[in-house]
Amino acid sequence: MIRVLIVGLGNMGLSHALAHHKLPASEIVGLVNRSGRVSHPELASYPVFTDYALALETARPDLVVISTYSDTHADYAVTAMEAGAHVFVEKPLATTVADAERVVACARETGRKLVVGYILRHHPSWVRLIEEARELG
């Protein structure tokens, strides 16, 4: 069982939370949302945090899923890896090249896995668009 902390409950964060909620191999150990609220009924039973550092310390996840504003991605990812968690972060990894390099360096130093979410090339609508565009010549 993988202990998962979901950070950010906007459109993508909610999607990740619901996916992990349904995965038998995942155990959601916390949700982080600035408002402290969870609007989806399937997620109502999970602990909700407004403070990311407290959530990491309390929940002790194996994996942190980061779906927050882009300017938090690098710091949140580094903090998670330094706390011993693997990281899935939505794109972009960081807002500057220096921050992106810092995150990658942290993953290498800590031996943590780092995955950047980029679904567009796999999304059915994108695949269809490419197919249609190729037919145009």
C-alpha cells in the first residue's frame, strides 16, 4: 500500500485524489487545500490540512502529488523529497530553469522518484487532433 498525500484540490488535484481514492494500492493519508474544505463527497473522510509542512510531518506519505499553483511546485517537491517521499508534480516542474535544476538535483541526491505530469499527448482529444491534422497533409 502506497501512502499518498494530495496537495491542491483544484481541477487536476481533484482528479488525482479521486484516482488514488479508487486505486486499491493507494491509501490517501491526507489532502492539502488552502481553504481547508473538500467539496467532493467521496473524499470527505480523509484528513484535510491547510498547512503543507504540517501535512508532511503528520501524514508521513510515501508519495506526494502536487497540483498547486506553478510557483509552489519546486519548493513543495524539494520539501517532499527531503521528507522521504517520491513526487508526482503537475507541469511545469518549476517556473525557472534554476528551480527545475534544483528539484532534479534533489531527486538525485535523495534517491526519490520524480515524475512530471504531462497528459496532453495521451489525452484522447489530443490524439484525435493529431490524427485529423495528419489527414490534412
